[in-house]
Amino acid sequence: MQKNLRVATVGTGYFSQFHYNAWERIPEVELVALCNRSATAAASVAQEYSIPSTYTDFSLMLDEAKPDLVDIITPPETHLEYVTAAIERGIPCICQKPFTTSLEEAEKLTQLIKEKNATVIIHENFRFQPWYQEIKKILLSEQLGELYNLTFRLRPGDGQGQEAYLARQPYFRNMERFLIHETGIHWVDVFRYLLGEVDSVYADLQQLNPVIKGEDAGIVLFQFNNTRAIFDGNRLADHAAENMRLTMGEMQIEGSKGCLKLEGNGIISSRKTGEAKWTQHEYTFATLNFGGDCVYNLQKHVVEHILHRAELHNCAQDYVANIKIEELIYKSSSLAQRLKTR
């Protein structure tokens, strides 16, 4: 297949490995340039993925490489500068989450996106995990009937003790906002994907491990019309799974005609109302890379949009709703009040 989408990237941190692996497997994509503040790190990754050009200056890379798409895989404090540079040159971009450092900054940037009619996609990949794609299909089939409740129990089991998070992502320990800002935001997006727009939130957040700065446990109650959803997060506790990071927890959805559960191994089962037996739902999913290969699924989705104008999820203008809900969650916990979103 002809490679007809030229992609440039910026960033070589821990999570970037999943981005580069995914780009390499998408046949329509050609990686043409890579930027990183460390020339040595840029050269190492470029060699591994046969990327012909490396830069330490992001704007220079855009001007010289002239990519069709740029993938921004850097910390949020760089996003305003990098996304703006891409917008000014008319280059679509994917931006890693968190989108920006604040809601104010996000709203400012999305206003510029609107003015320039630009395309900016937030790399919020959890809705692209295969189990949530499948659960969405099941909900659309209405086989569960009227939905009553959805609960997700986040249980990665990586937050205990003095050495918490040091092995993989030590910066977690210094985040003033942690459970919701870094991790729970994924399920804010997943809940919106599955159930629609949020009407109100009530949150009770707490810090269990004193070696970190932010909250690492908490419960958030979301109201969606007549359906309630609960995010029950605890980074110290674990769940029954060989790979704790596959689903990172367990989900159950209850409706008038039946209920559904997602296990930590990715298995989906359902039970009709009045029955005692759970029946496993047959579907296929990958266990390679991160989260059922959701990074590949998102990036392939973006390629399909750019090349074939397929429907686009997670554009920046829509993603701002997640950031607003995040702010309400922290405010709700601080005030011990239920807060409406509109």
C-alpha cells in the first residue's frame, strides 16, 4: 500500500513507545521527522523506527518536514506552544492528554482552533479500548433495556508503600492533582462515550499513601438523565487480573432487561433479568501493547478521518467538556456538594 500520510512526532518519553509502535504498523503512514529536546534521545528513537530526520526545534521541523499530521507526545506545559505552532501552519495534530495545564488555557486554545478551522485531536485513548467499543455496541442494541447504573472500580494496585510509582512513572508522586487529573479523566471520557452528557457530579476524594502529594482514592457519582454512574477509584487496591494494566479495574452495568460486567482480563459477560447464569459475550481483542492496543486504534481512527473523512472522536473542542467536569469533581470534593454541569 502506498504511504500517503506523512507524520512527524515530538517526544520520546515513556508512553511514546506505544505511539511509535502504532504508527509503524499503520500501512498508510510514513514517519518523516522526529523532534525532541535531547538530540541523543531523538537519534535513538529515529534509528529504531527508521525515521529519516531529527530536530530539537519543533517549529523548524514543521517548516522543513512539512508533515500532513503531527503527533505531540510531550508534557502538558508544552502543548499550548506546540499546538499553536501546528495550527498556524495549517497542520492537523494529535495532542497527548492532559490537553493543557488549565481549563482557561484549554478554552483559549480551542477558541483559536475554531477561528482557524483547525483539526486538533486529543489522544484520549481509553474509549478506543476494544471492550468499551464492544460495550457501546451492546448498549446501542438496547438488550439491557433502560439503564439504571454503571459502576467502574479502578484497582491498578500500584500505589502502595514507599516505592509507589517509582518503577514506571515517578512523576506521579509529585502531582498535586493525581487520581482524577491523571487517571480518572479517562473514565470521565468513557462514561460520556457510553452514556452521553453529564448532568451533575458529587465527589469525595482522599489521599491514602502519604508519600505522594495528590489524592489516590475517591468516589465520584455522575448523573446522566435517569442513569447514574459511579467511578470508585483506589490506586492502592488491586483486582483479579494477570495484567493489572489491561483494563485497570472492573465495570458493571445494570438495566431493566439485564446486566453486563467487564472483568480485569477483558472478558465481557451478560445476564438477563431473573436469570442466575452469566453468559460470556464473544468478541475479539488484542492484549499487546497498552490497553488492548487502544493507542493503535486511536491513531488508525485519526488516519481514517484525515484520508477518508470518517467521523472524528475526541476533537479538542469536544474534549474541553471533560476538563470542565474534572474541575467540577475537585470543586465538589472540596465543598462536599453535588454540582450541576449546566
